[in-house]
Amino acid sequence: MQPGDFISVIICTHQPDIGRLQRVLQALDMQTLPKGQWECLLVDNASAPPLVEQAPHWPPHFRVIPEPELGLTPARLRGIREAKGDVLVFIDDDCLPEPSYLSTVRQIFAEHPFLGVVGGYGKAEYETPPPDWMPTSIRHYHLDMQHPPPGHALIYARIQGQFGHWFPVGAGLAIRKQAAASYADQIQNDLVARHSTRAGKSLIGSGDHDMSICTINQGYAVGKHRDLQFIHIVPSFRLQLPYMLRLLYMSNYSTTRLLIHRGWMQPAPAALAGPLQKMKRWVVNRWPRPPLAQCRHALRRGQIDALINAPPMPPA
């Protein structure tokens, strides 16, 4: 193997559904990249009982690593520290990468040395069908993504201060170890950044983007490649409207707060946070709407609350 060939797959998990996790491990076991050229780290993020007690027998190239501090960011940082690979691939505990995923990641980084982060495209596997009113734009938050547009297989950019569609999601995100180590050093004592990802049942979710932002600030590009594809298993409870409203609100809220924290977005004028504006928002937020309109309103409300630095108040 040449330098940069060895890959570390990192799965951060808290209280996983063992059946779904076993499907993820089976998908990894079917990778076309020879097993001697990659490892898998299962970072057990404060599960009770511990993951090693739930399924104690793992294949030789799988390692279970405990991380007692609850939260996706501490789990990722532990995985970065423990990884032996020159390239790290973060796989969610409910995502099934295509068999060629790891070999394609390695090829992409070999062919594009300017690229620091690359991700792919997901397709949802719903345990129950989504409701008829739910369009593709909302299913995107289940990682049920539109097929990439025709043209070049790789879309990328390294524009500081500009957040766009070339930012990959965290599921399947691959990053060079050097860039990941710099990201880890940068956020080690940054409380805002460390709390920008999920912890337990929290639906905060912007740490994926922070990894890309830090990589761009190092001079690398970030992007998505259409040959990197995975399936995202979506359990039935994630289709329930109250869950969807919280997810949409917190996704936009946490991303906007992160962009402001990184200097990539300006906060709203203080006047928008006055008592009359607060009363208006209170009335508008309680106006009866059909489900799709509620979802779109949750997205707008999450961004507005973040812009005015209001405490997060996702829909009940």
C-alpha cells in the first residue's frame, strides 16, 4: 500500500438498535476494498449496557472503543485520536454504504489531492411509507436525496465564508486524517463547536458542517461525489410530525448558529429581537397550518431564532 491508502471507518453510536447496526456491519463486510486495507472503529458513546456486552464478538478488523462523554462530537474526537488510517470515513449506525464505497473514497482522494472532505448521496429505506404530503425537499432531512445532476461526478468548492450545496452530510463523510486532526485541535476548547452536534436525544446537527468549514479554512476543498452512495434506514417514529418539526427547526437553528460563530454569517439586527417582534412571532408560530406548511415554518423559525440569538424553542 502507498501512503494514504489505509482507511479507518468510524461508527459513533449511542444506544443503537442492534439489528440495524448489524446490517451496517454486514454492509461494511461486503466492501470491495480488501479487509487488510481498512479498519472499523465502533465508538460506543455511553451506551447502557455497553456495546461489548450486547454483541461481544466482532470481526478482527473491528474495534469497540468506549467514549463516556455523551455527544457525537466527543465520540468523533475519540475516533479521530484512535484511528490508524490516513483517511477517515464516518458511517452512521443506520447507514448502509454501497460495496464500492471505501474503494471509491480512496480513488477520489488519490485523484484530487486538493480535496480534504468528500461525501455522497443517500437514499432512504423507510420502515413505513412517508406520507403523501411530504415532498423531496423535506425527505432530504431523512437523507433521501435527489439524484445528483448530470455533468461532472464531483462537485466541490473551497470558498471561505460561503455555505452551499457542495457541503456533504455527515453520513459517509470522508476526511483526510491531517484535516481531521486539525479540526480536532481547533474545537478542543471551543464549547460552541463542541455542542453543535447531537447528544443523546438532542436533534442539534451542525457538527458535520463544522468539519467541512475547518477543512476549507485549512486550504482544502470539500465536495460530494455521485459514485458515493448509501442507504439510510428510517424508522417509523422519524416520520411523525412532532419529531419532524423538531428535526427541521433544530437543523436550521444549529447550522445558522454555527455559521455565525465561524464568522460565515452575520446575526440579525437587535431590533428584530424587540418585544413587538417577539409577540408577532408568538402569534405566527401558533397559527394553524397543514403539515407541509408547519414543516416549512419550522425551518424558517429555526433560522430566525438563531439569527436573533434567541434560545432554541423547537415546536412542541
